[in-house]
Amino acid sequence: MKANLKMNGNLSACADEAGFEGAWETLISGLNAILKRIKAPLDEVMSVMSAISKGNLNIAIEGDYQGDFDQLKNRSIRLMYILIGLPTKSKQ
């Protein structure tokens, strides 16, 4: 069996679980799930940044994230406050 996956930065690309059984199927399924969990907050950040680039300063990241993604969310919110001139708390 050969897994052929070329991501090139595309987190939507998932490995095809068909043709795999047992531990290999579990591994590939787990990797696909990890990619989906990583992609969701990045999609929200990209959507918010796109809106900001078009002048919409009434938008924010609202997802409930942990770890590095929570830091990304908080820093993005702080940037929004700076852009619209609101006082910020130093939360990094």
C-alpha cells in the first residue's frame, strides 16, 4: 500500500483512508482529524483578516481555542483594538 499525499501548504488535503485497515487506517484517520482541527482556527483567522483588509473593523475571532491558537486569537483581538484606537490589555 502506498499513501500519496502532496499538501504543499493546503491543509484541506487529506489522505484517503480507503484501502487501509487496522492500525494504518487508524493512523491516517487520526492525521486527517489533526489537519481538520488545525485548519478550523486558521480559516477563521484568514476570514477575519480578509474582512479587516477590506476595512471591516467590526469583526473578531470568536472561536474557543486553546494553546497557540488562543494566543493567535488574543493577539489578533489586540491588533483590532489598536487599529480602532481602543485601549488594550497586554495579554500575550
